[in-house]
Amino acid sequence: MDEKTTTPELLLDNQLCFTIYACSREITKLYQPYLDTLGVTYSQYLVLLVLWEKKQCTVKELGAELYLDSGTLTPLLKRLQAAGLINRDRSLEDERKVLITLTDTGWALQEKAREIPGKIAEGTMLSEEEFGALLCQFKDLLGRVHQANFKSPSKV
């Protein structure tokens, strides 16, 4: 009988994509109790973070910041608007553009959210230095992978 084996490069434990995926899911779980107190999902929280920083964005700009396409972003924005956290208005200069801004209620959540980054950092059980170094490494990796995806044609 022929015994079948898997080569080391095909082991799940050797896949960068899986490790990042699983880590992302676990970190998102760390956020959940804090997001529940805000009444938002993780994706909605990310939109709020961008708007707290930028004050106003077009849908396209928001999508670029969050690496999301408009098909994913539009329903998310509709839910945030229905919750009274954002406004979506057509630009007076260019009707094709939809401008996203926070409502007073959306701005008020910022104060409640201030503790979240520190609580998440604590939850990782990394030192401040380790956390900062890891964040820098992941930002660098994201930039490199994004650049590589932008340059290379899609192969299916």
C-alpha cells in the first residue's frame, strides 16, 4: 500500500495566510465586549476610526483606507446611517461622490471608545515595545503585499 504524505510547505502550520487569518479572528474576539458596549460591529468600528481621524471621506476614500470595495462598504454605511452614527450626502461639487461624515451621536462614541486600543494591547499580553514592533512589522507587510498585488496581474 502506497502511504501518502504531505510536504512541509503544505502543512497548515507553515502557512502565513492561516496564521494571520486565525490571529485576526482571535484579536477581533478581544474587541467584541468593547464594541458591544458601543453598539457597533468590528467593521463599523473601523469606519468610525477613519471618520474620527479624517472628519469627512468619500465612499471611495473610505474604501481605500479600509481595503474594502464599494459593494462591501455601501451596506455597512447604510447600517451606520440607520443607527444615526453617520450622514451620507451627495457632494455639491460632484454628484457622483457621496460624502460620509459623523453625526453628533457618532462623535459622542469617540469618548467611549478611547480605552479600547489600550485594552486590546493589554489583551495581547505583549509588552509595549513588542506590541509596537509587531504593529510596525504588520504595517510593513501590508504595504509590501498591497504593492505586490497592485503590480502583478491577477492569475486565476
